[in-house]
Amino acid sequence: MNNIAPKAPITPQIFQMLEAVFQSATDGILIVRNQNEIIQTNPAVENFFGYAQDELLRLPLETLIPSGLSHNFWDNRKTGKKPFQGEEIIKNQKVMGVHKDGSEGPLQVNIHLTEIQGEPVEIFFMQPVSSPDQFEKHENGQPALPLARNAPKLKGQKDTSPQNYTEELEQKVKKRTRELTAMVKKLVETNLSLEYQMHETKLADAQAKKNYALYVAIARYFPKVMIVVIDRDYRIVFLDGEELQKIGLDKENVEGLAIRKVKNFSAEWKNQMIAYAEKTFQGGHFYYEIKYRTNNYKVNTMPLDDGQLDVNLVMFVFTNITEQKKTEVKMLKALKKERELSELKSRFVSMASHEFRTPLSTILSSANLIARQNEPGKEEKRLKNVARIKSSVKNLVDILNEFLSIGRLEEGEVHMKKEVFELNDFMKTIIQELQHVQKPGQQVRLTSDKKIIQVNLDKQFTRNVFLNLLSNALKYSPHNKPVDLIITTEGSAIMVKVRDQGIGIPEDEQKNLFNLFFRARNVTNIEGTGLGLPIVKKYIELMNGKITFESLLEQGTTFTIFLPMK
């Protein structure tokens, strides 16, 4: 174990710095001696367990953490055995802490075993899983005894008798004796006072050294933290913390260096430290974030004064927040996913209420008509209503098939089956299928730069893509407006454009076009589920292609599809 002791005189600023780290730490810090006796805590511990500091100092450690530490930790403590050789006892251990009200809360605990002035202690760093006294040294010295004053000359009538002379001499001796007695008494009292002051100063100095050593140990073992203190010449006067090794710094070699001479600090680190030091020397605290390789650090700055409000040191506390950043990213992704699911739910309800209601109403009304048309001669009307029912059922089946398709695509259950076929003839068959949905005066015009284009693609995927795009183009175009299907070859790829002269897509909504259940505000009165284009995009991506589009409101939309020929 390391015996932590100050290597330099304890200045009020260094003491202030270390105690500030201890008191303001968001991690709970708890110091234990004799294996179970709590001797010091910080506010974070008190807040978590709900005890005041004086209550905690009267409790055994096992009251707060009754069980849960690994490596037979509690058994070893009871027998007085040291659990491990070395400084670190337990790292990142999950335990349950018992609050004052009896409730429990999860904690992550790191424990270090060290010595403070020869006394073994354990430093607990706890994290929930959700101006110091200035000691002055006194000089030892004794006041000099006052010099005796010369005896005054005798005045008055001259009496040469031996008796009179003896009486006067006795009076002088008594007076001098009283004066000397008072001086001796004062001297003794002064000496006793000086001895008491020296004793108190020694005790205070010893306590200061002990506290200093304790705070240095906390700074050294504080999880994921590095502490740097610089002076007005931007030299590092203090450096410690668990993160030193991760950054590749050697305390002995770096202390005393100017910031700009520290090789492990990037230019960005150096510039930011100097810039924030200049601000902090003016007073106040600052915060910023910076990266070192793959690690993210949150940096807090604190001015340290010399007891006379003259700030000549600045403390930087670097806290590794890499895991927090990863958690934040995960949470943001989860929140985004949750919002997307909420929007999907809303759009699905809107779509379902519209798309399901119409065919179901048709089915119901047609069935009622059939029930009333039993008389001879009404067979044609009955057949017409039966056809309406079949058409409505087909619409519902198509919608359900789209749901099933998008589900299978999202879960990766759809796989490509390539085959070689001629594209121009294939497109003509798709155009034939769409004749029954064309409005008066509409037609699909096919143009190709080659008579024969052999491709090696999934035939069903290709059919679904262009059947959907062409039917949309016809649906969102007015009467007498043609739809163009243009095929061109570019090296080993083909480019197919589907161009209409329809209502177009509002510019502010174009970014959502391939989102599930999305339908632009200008098509709410036209049938559709909002699933067609997301399915088209998935099919194209499965065939290693891509899709883009251009659209102007009331002028039409052009979709461009790029697909490999082989």
C-alpha cells in the first residue's frame, strides 16, 4: 500500500483545492477505518442515504451496505484479513444501499485500500445507478525578563539610626519581592500560554497533514477523474487522478512543466486549457467538453485564492464521460424511435380508419341490397353488388398484403431470387395490367434507348416496384395527362424514370416521402395507405439499387431508379 503524504508544504490553496473536490464531488465518498468505522463522508453520501454527517459517523458500514460485495469481502473483514494485496479492493461492484427510511437503492462501488499517516483506511467511491481552516504556524520564543529598576534615593529627614535604616531597607526588599513575584507569575503564565499554543499548532498541523493526505488519496483514486492545477505562468503545479494512465501522463515528469510542453496534450487541449484558465483567473467557474482519442471528457474549472482573494491558481477537473455519452446516444435513439413509433401509430390509425372504412361500408351496403333483391329479374343487380363486394374485399386483401410485406421486409425475411429476363417486354406487361386504372385520356408511354435490355434481377421485386410507381403516377395525375416510362442504359447499370404531370409533392413534406404511413397533405382525399413507397425503396435496396425523386407542386413528379444489369 502507498503511504500518501504531502511532499511539499501544505498551502491553503492546495488544501482548498483538494477539499473542494471532496465536498463538491457528485460521487459519494466514504472513509472507513478499523474495517467498519466510518470516519468521514461527503455531502453526496449524506444525500443518498438520508443521514446527517454526525449520524453517519456513529453507524457501522454494514448498516449502509449490509451485503452484496464480491470476493468474500465481508467475511474477510470480520476475520481481520486483508481481502487483497495492493491498493484496489473492489472495482465497479453493484451493491444495494439501505437508506435511513429502510428503502434500498442500487449503487456502483469502487474501493481502494491505502494508508493515511501509517493508519490503514478504505476509501469508498459510490455512484447511484440512476474554505478550509487556515493553519498558521507559531514561532517558539520566550519574552525576556524585564530589567530591574534602580532603587530610588531616600528622601526626607536624615535619620542615621540603625533601626530606621533597617526598617526602610525591609520596606524596599518587600516592595522588590512583590514586583519580582508578579513578574515571575506573568512569565510562567506566558510560558504556559506559549506551550498551549504550540501544542494546539502541532495538533492543527498534524490534522492538516492528515486531511491533505486523505484528499490526495481521494484525488488519486477518484474513478474516471484527472485533476490538474496550473499557476499564472501556465505551469502544472499539481497533477493526479485515475485517468492519468489512460491519457499517458507521468505525474513525476509532468508536474512543473508548462502546459504547452506536455506532449500528450493536443494543440486543442492546450489552447482550451489556457483560454479557460485566463477566464477563471478573473473569477468564476467554467465548463466545457473535449475528446482524447476515443474518450470524452467533461472539464470543470475552479479558481483557487491564497486566502486574500488573490487568485493565482486554477484547478481543472477532467471527468471521463465516455460511457455517459454512449448512454445519451442510446437514449436519444430510443426517444427518436419512440417518437417515430408514436407517429406511425397515429398515421396508421388515420390510414386504417379511412382505407378500411370505405370497403367495409361498401361490403355492408351491398350485402343488404342482395338480401332485399330476391325477386326474379334482379339477377343483374345482385351480380353487380356481388362484384362490388369482391372488389372491396380485394382492396382489403391488398392493404393487408402491404402490411405483411413491410413486416417481412423489416424483419429481413424477404430474400432476392435473381433471374435473367428482357426488361422492355417485362415493362409492357406491367403497363397492360394498369389499363383498368387509367383515367380518361391517360396512357403510359414507354421509351427505351435499346430494343433489347437483358437484366439479372428479382422479377417479383421489379414488378412490385414499377407497378406501384406507375399506378401512383396515374392515380395522382389528372385526366388526359400521360405518364412517361423512360429506360436508358449507363455502362453496367440501367436508369428508369417514371414521370407524371400530376399534383406534385409539397416541398416541406418531401423529406418524409419514404416514411411508413406518410401521405402528403394534398392527397388526403385520394385512396392510399402510405406503405407503397417505403416498400418500393426496400425492394430497390435489396437489389443493390437506389431511388431518387424530383417534384414541383402542381407540375408533377419524376422518380429515378438505378439498378445493376448484372
